[in-house]
Amino acid sequence: MPRQNILSGSPWEDKMGYCRAVRIGNIVEVAGTVAIVDGEKVKADDAFAQTNNIIERIAKVLEDAGASLSDVIRTRIFTTDITLFDEIARAHGAFFGDIKPTTGIYEISKLVSPDYLVEIEFTAIVQ
């Protein structure tokens, strides 16, 4: 089966040797993605806005891979503060309330920058 690499243009893709998503056959795996913290709409202390930003951006990545959020079967959510669960869950639920992929949420000690509160990985199967 052919492999389709979906690049986002992030400088980390070349630096680390990865791409935002890979599609092989009907399976799409999306790399861990953090928010674009702009200090206005998405702030370093706003887990809801960060989660929302991540999922909105990944919807476009999935589209580039010939998929959509409705094809997502699993999300893996990493946070540096599990007490933010309600805010993260509210944003996740706004997108996935009807789709209901399997998910896990894990507290970790830190992400690549202290501005990031949330990182999410996605798995999709195109039907």
C-alpha cells in the first residue's frame, strides 16, 4: 500500500524527521500536536482554548489525508495538569460528543514548552 506523508510546515518536521500525519491504506495516524499559543485567542493558561485549537487544526490535517474528524477512532490526550480535565473534556466533547472515539487522558511532567498544557494524538480509519 502506498504511504502518504502529510506535512504541516512545522520546522520541527525536518529537525526531528517526522510528519504531522501518515496515511497507509485507510489508516491515518496523527502525531502528537500542541496548540499554537498566540497569547490572545490561545493563551498559555487556557486548556480549553489549547484543546480547541489542536482539534481545529487536526481537522484540516485529516482533510488533507482524505479523512475527517468523524473517522477518528482514538485520541490520546496528554496534559501537564490533570486538574484541567474538565476544560480539556469540554473542548474534546464539543468535537467528539457524537463521534465518541476511544480516548485516554494522561498527566505528564512537562511538554516541550511550558506554554503547552495539552498535546493530543489521533488515529483515524477512513471508511
